Amino acid sequence: MALTAMERIRAAEEAVEQLRTELDRAGVVLPSLRIDPLTCGGHVLFPLVDLGRCNMDMALRLVAVLAGTYSGEGVPPVGGTPSSAPAERS
């Protein structure tokens, strides 16, 4: 059975919330994380998730999380590599 438009949007909203929760648990906040509104009313099977924009610090933190090198105690320095030792937070 095919999902209705509202069911697809609800499924996408749930996916966004699950992603937000897990990113937050890993110390990553993407302030613009949302469902892409342009894909909600179209003929797309499921709306797209817009990861949005983030600053350099958050991009490097996300890289470290994905690389498995983020400790939660600090973030890679700007311009550093994800495998660098985490910088102390002030």
C-alpha cells in the first residue's frame, strides 16, 4: 500500500528528529536541520532532509564523530585534522 503525502511527511519528520537526537548525543548541532519544504509537495517518494549550514567548528566536529575520533571532551582545532588531539574548551 502506498503512503499518503501526510504519512511521508510524518516519516520524514520522525527521521529528522531521530537524526537530531543522535547528532546531539554525539555533540553535534546542525541548527538548520529540517525537512526540505520544496520536496514536501512534489512527486518525490519521501521529502528530502536538509542538513543545512554549520560553521567550521561544527563541520570538523561532525567529521570527527563520523571518523570515530570525537571524544566529547573537545573539538578538533579549526584547520586541524579530525585525528588531531582535541582542543580544550574554554
